Amino acid sequence: MRILRAADRVATPWKNGGGVTREVAAWPPGAGLDAFDWRVSLADVAADGPFSTFPGVDRILTVIAGDGLVLEIDGQGVRLEPRAPLAFPGKAAVAARLPAGPVRDLNVMVRRGAWTATVQPWRGGRIVATDGPVLVVLLEDAEDFAALDGVFIDVGETATLDIPAEARALTVTLRPTSPIPG
């Protein structure tokens, strides 16, 4: 188990140059935007605009702060409510509109055919990473954690987190489409 502190993250420019993102975790470590197998990041969205495209990638976007946003995905409008994950293909033409002001989002991207992911509200207690790694992202301060800190539980590990079950957090479960050797 590793603690991934929000204070240690470095802002990097979006692929389309329209803002910045902060990587929470990625595999393999240090992989660029064209070479990751999976990537979890946070972004502050302050203005309407297009998303970067990522052919061969599946995405899950979750608004974690703010009043939601409206996405136009390949011409179809979708209202994204806070803490309601939305999956869509990375190759899609996506534009965001902020009807109620800025938002912060959690963005999960996986290489199609190699990995799958799910994003769910924190359920509290014990976590067993059997099929792939699990990342818990805190949405508020809790115990020894600051808001946006992450806890990474690698495959084969079991962890019981000392975080109240009522704490607002999300779990990101990552699964390879082929078994992990070892």
C-alpha cells in the first residue's frame, strides 16, 4: 500500500494546451500520454472548451467538486452530475460547458483491450486488490489524509483503511484484460 499525497503532485499541461492536470497514478510509472496502460488524474476546469482526444483509450470522468458540467460527446448532450461517473471512448469528440461555474474532475483512462476500470463511491473498510490495483481518492480531509490524497493498493495486497465509512471518497478499480503474471 502506498500513500499518494496531493501536495506532491505537479501540474502538467493538457494534451490540447487548454489547461493543466495533476497525475495521481499511472502505469507504467513515468509513462507519457501516448504510452500509459492506465492513468488517473485530477483537473480543474475553469472554462468551456474541447477535450483532448485519446484514440485507443476508454475514459471515466467524475466531477468531484462544483455543480456538474454538460458534455457534448459526438454530438449528444449529457449532463454530468457531481460524483456520478461517466464512461466514454477517448477518441470521441467531446466539448465541455460549465453552466454553474468551475469544477474539479477525476479522470480515469485505460488502454482499450488491455485494461478496464470502474469508479465507485467509497464503501469503507477492508479492500482486497485481487484482479488488479485499487486506488482510493479522498474527496475531503479524513484522519491522517488530506483532501485529494490517494491510497494505492497493488494487486495481491489487502488493506484496511482507517478512514470513516462516511468520508467522501472514490475507489478506482483497475483490471487487466489478461491475468497479471506472478
